[in-house]
Amino acid sequence: MVGVTVAPWPSAGTDSTCCHCEAHVSDRFCRVCGDNSDRAHRCSECDSYRRLTRGSAVGKDVSIPDPEIAEGHHGGEATV
């Protein structure tokens, strides 16, 4: 016999988007990485994993350079 449990939280729907770049993010990403209102302020489309895991998805300022403006990160121009 297989037991099935129902998630104790309601689904926020399938239209969750990143507050920064408006890319689609899953409800689970919003619940796990987002703020207390299940909103993702940054996502993997607009930020690095290192920054997301340190709080940028919640909306915190982190000390790691932002890949959108730092040279040599995620498409920024690297100086040689």
C-alpha cells in the first residue's frame, strides 16, 4: 500500500514570477527561497546561485557582486 500526503500549504498558482526580472519561478522556489510572503526577489535567471543561497532571493543585500553589474560575471565584460 502506498501512502499519499497532501501538502499543508495552498498552491500560489502557476503564475509566480521573479520580482526583479519577471521570469517564471516555481511555487516551491518561492516558498523555499522567497520572503515571508512567498515572493522571490531574485531568481536563477537574474542572479547567481551563491547570491541566492545567501539571501538575495529574499531581498537581502549580499556582499557578493551582483552578476548584472559586476564585470566578468554572467555576461558582464571581463577586463583582461
